[in-house]
Amino acid sequence: MNYRLAGMLLWAFSTVASARDVHVDVDRLAQKSVPDVVHWRRDFHEHPELSNHEDRTSAVVAAHLHALGFDEVRTGLSKTGVIGILRGGRPGKVVALRADMDALPVTETTGLPFASKVRSTYQGHDVGVMHACGHDSHTAMLMGVASVLAGIRKDLPGTVMLIFQPAEEGAEDRSRPWGAEGMLNEGAFDAPKPDAVFGMHVMPNQAGLLGWHKGGATASSDTLHVKVNGVQTHGAMPWMGKDPVTVAGEIVVALQTIPSRQMNVSQAPTIVSIGSIHGGVRNNVIPNEVVMDGTIRVLDPTQREDFLNRITRLIHMTAEASGLEADVDIDRGYGVTVNDPGLVDAMLPSLKRVSATEEMPATLASEDFSYFAAKVPGFFFTLGVNPNGTDPRNAPANHSPNFTVNEDAMVIGVRAMASVAVDYLSTH
Ligand SMILES: [Zn+2]
Ligand SMILES: [Zn+2]
């Protein structure tokens, strides 16, 4: 036998053997973390904090990372964000894993023993506070991943960055960047700069099912503000003024022809929805103005500017057609989360090793993980957390006051996140 070939075979065998050993350790340590992960998740669930107020949560996270001996624990990023850096025993790439920590202004109705009774003030209203999007489980699972990776750090060929971010659901004060964008502006990815970033979101799917999608996975989300300027007059004599109500109605309907008649629907779906419309106070007074707010969603980032331009043009010209003027203001929100196709292909075997996987359709919901994935190749996947035996059609969706996380699925989440990190570092 050729010695070089024998050497290569030995090398190949030892690589496979060590990769297998690492997976055994990952799975064993993940299983060992379960009581802690469940405890943390219930603790966060009972003590939810609204966006940008995650002080208690981030303190629990930081204390855990310190206790595990992370090389760096940075706190206070974009208010309450935490970044933990764990350097492995061997040199290599840098991989980032992200969890979000914030809760929602939702009053919980699950009846769980650890259900939230917390109340707070949101936009001047007294509200219940609930982890209705499952971010309690995201934070707890990533803390479990921290335990797993710290347990195998000497075998890690590279560096792991754990990102615990605030305000994914959006800040109450929108005057400056928040959440992922805020953390990046404050240098989250400056040093070390990750080579790839992974995120995971719980969804009302079969427990343990890992969902994935290549390319645009979550939509951009821009907010549309419209003011149709009329001239107030008597409802019986509309010709004496300029009626913004009929023009607003035309705009609402005409907007729907942009996605269906102007945008290439075979490329990707686009959505514009008016969710709020206000004008006038009385049946026989044509008001001076009508104001409308809406949301604009795009799944292919290359369509975003074009779509926004067409919306703006249509509103201006529909008003002009009746001799009125309209003001259009668009607030840019989260971008499209693009799952890097090469990274998805490379990491799917890791997910398949851990659990059942399924290719999922993209969603027109939005996620600020998009900011991280716009900086470096990213992959955002989903974890099914339905209660055992539930018909998926009847499971409460994220943001429902009855949304629940099946804790049995959390070990899958810990294994999945730890595995993509370990496998990425071992193969890149
Ligand atoms: Zn949410
Ligand atoms: Zn969420």
C-alpha cells in the first residue's frame, strides 16, 4: 500500500472519528443542560421584560457566561445586549450564534404555573407583558449552548460569539437604532468579526421539527404614512371643497394593483397593507385630511426600492388625478433576512443529524436578524415547539396570548445551535 494513501486514509478516519466524538459530547452535554434550560426558560417566562428593558434577563445571561469562563463578556450593547466570546483550544474561524431576549405587550392567558403576571406601560397604556414570541426559550437555549460549547472548548477549532440581543420586537422609542442594528452600530461585529452567523426561532410546528429556507426567508418591513390633503366643506356640496375621503379610498384600492399588476409575482411576493385610516368626525362634513398608515413587505431585496418608488408614485398621482395632494412618508424598517444558499447547503447535514428537517416557505413577517445576516453569511432556521399531539392548525401562533413552547423540543434547539457552530468551525 502506498504510504501517502495510507496516511490520508488514517487522517480521514481520525477526522471522522473526532467529528463523531465531538457530536457525542455535544449531545451528552446538551442533554445534561436540559434541567438548567427548562429552569431558565420558566424564570424568564415568569419575568418577561419589554424591548430595551431586558435588564434582569441580560444580568442572568452575563452571570452565566462569566461562570462558564468565557474569554470576554461584553454588556450594555444597544442598552441591554450581551456578547460572549469563547475561544476554542485550536485556531480557526469565528462563528456567531444569536438569541433575542425581549417580550411583548401581551396579557398571558396560558394558565401555566409560571405564567407571567407582569404589567408595564407601553405607549402610555397599561399592558400585560408576556413572552408570546418564545424569546424566553431562545435565550435559555443559547445559555444551554454556552454550557455545551464551554464543555468542549479545548476541541473547538475557532472562536464562538454568542449574541443575546434586546428589542427584536422593536423599540418604543424609534428615534435611534435598536436591537440588532443598534448592536452592530456599537461594534458588535468589529472584533472579532464573525465569518458566519446563525439564528433560530421557535414556531408553532411539530415539536422538534427544524425548518429551513434558502434565500429570502423573512421579509423587509417598511412603514407607510400617507396624508391626503383636502379642503373641508359641507357633505352636501362637495364641489365647494376637495374631498380627501374618496381619494383615500381610491388609494387604498389602487395600491393593491401594484403587487398584482406591476411587480413580478413570479420572482417573489410583495405586500402593501393599509392597517389604519382616519378622517373626519361627522357624517355631513367632508374633512380637511385623511391619514393612513400601512406596512410594506418584500422578500427579494432587489425589489424593495422599486416597490417603494411605485407606491410613492401611485399615491401622489392618484391624489393629483382629483386635484388634491398627498404626503407620503416611508420609515425604513428591518431588511430581508437572506439565508446564504451555500451556508444552508453546508449546514443542512448538521440539522439533519439532530432532528427531522423540512423546507419551509418564506414568511412575510420580519426579523431583525436580517441586520446580522446582511453583514456576514447567515442562516436563520426554525424549531417546532407545538405541544405534543396538537393539530398544527389549532396551535396558537407566535404573539398569541396562548402561545406556548413545548419544553421537550428545547434540547433539539440546543443540539442544533451547538452543532452548527461546531460543524461550521470543523469544516471551514
Ligand atoms: Zn415576535
Ligand atoms: Zn420573535
